[in-house]
Amino acid sequence: MLRFSCCGSGGSERWDLCGELSGPWVDEVRSVWWRIRKQSPRAHAVIDLRNVTFIDEKGERLLIEMQSSGAEFLASGVEHKDLLANLDSQGKRPVRRRMEHLSGGRA
């Protein structure tokens, strides 16, 4: 389950996410994200992930889309900070998900 809210003022938006950014919740956030971006394409978006407990691969792809649109992220915890540091706009999986080193290069 995910709870999210967005409030904007003065050319900026603040998105607060709480819970799991996964499954059908990703599609819901994406839908609202693009609707709001169409209304305010130049607004600076800050996405607060500090209360997010889990992010699946769909969620990671959404974060890549948000980052490509200029979003800034707030995160706490090693896992989320690592995920954000390794987001790849080329659509590749983040470093934390790669398992080549465990399989001798056979992923």
C-alpha cells in the first residue's frame, strides 16, 4: 500500500510518498505525476522518499522518469540512497540489483 500527496506553490511541487512504491501503486503515481507535469511543466519537483519502505523495479523505472523530468529526491537509509545514486536513465537496472559478481558474469 502507498499513500502519496502533492502540493505546489510558487513554481515548486512537493511530493510525499509513504509505504511501498510497487505494483499498481506505481501506475497510480505515474498517472498523477504526468497529469500534474502537464499543468506545471516548469515547476521544480521534490520527491520525498524518506517514508517509503520498499521500491520494486516498476517503482525504479518511475523514479528514472521523474529524474529525467528534473525531479529532486529526498531519501534516508543506505538502500534508497544507493538506489538513487545508481539510477540509470538508459533503462538499465541499478547496481544493487545486478548479480553478475555472484554468478561469475553469467547474469
